[in-house]
Amino acid sequence: MEASSQIQEYLEGIKIIKACGLGGSRFSTLDKALQAMRKTAIRVELASGILVQGASLVLQAGLGITIFIGTVLITGGQIELLPLLVLFMFSTQIYGPILAILSQLTSLFHLGTVTNHMRTLLTTPAMEGEDKDVSKYDIELKSVTFGYNQDDVIKNVSFSIPTGSVTAW
């Protein structure tokens, strides 16, 4: 969950990150979050894959056992052909949908994770603050320094732009 939040935060700020040249080694936290998500995804896929394949194997073995028992019963004269065919038909009709559900089980696990993340977002309280009346819309900068990579382009600049004025730099 934490890794997912870090990735979302990164994606929302990607324009600023690229504009200021802040990529590369400065994002070790993001890299760690991506590695954690990768490890988690592999574990989940492995566990669900083993579960789905194991259950599918058991169900397919059950169908084979049904056919075997049916063959033993018909050769022993304990059941007639028509009831045996009806049994086979019902067996295949039951196993088919169960196998289809099992094949979608990993998607259901993923859906549960996404739903939990959405619940967390919905229950996170809104940020609180004070409402303030803004009567003056002047822009004021004090001691601003800006640069690209390691080179400062603007150094320690201060100025004020009054409301309604046009300013060019």
C-alpha cells in the first residue's frame, strides 16, 4: 500500500520533476517502492498460481475418477448406459464453470487489493485549515533562487508584482 502511494505521488509530480531535472539517483525511495511492489506481485502470482493449478488438477482428477467409476459400474452391470451418460453430462457441466471461476481467481485477488486501496483513500480525512479572506492579489517573491541541475540561473531575487500589472522577465 505504501509503495503504491509513493508511485502515485511520483506520477502526480512527474512534470515538476522533469522540468527541474530531478531524476536519477535522487529517487531511491521510489526505486525501493517499485522493487517492493515487484516482490509482492511475484509472491501473489506464485501463491495464486499454485492454488489455481492445484484446484484445477483436483477438479480434472475428479472428472477422471467419475469416468473411471462410471466405467466400472457399467461393466459390472450396476448402471445402465443412459443414466451413466446423464451423470457424465452433469459432471462436465459442473466442472466447467468451476474451472472458469478458478481461472479468474487471480483477477479477483487483484481486485481485492485495489478495493482496499480505494477504501483507504476514501477514509483518509480531508486536510484541515483556516479560511482566509484574500483582498490583495499581489505576487511577492523574497530571496528566490532557481536553477537547473546544479547550476543556479536566478540567485537571491526579491520583487513584488502589484495586482493588475503586467510584468515581463
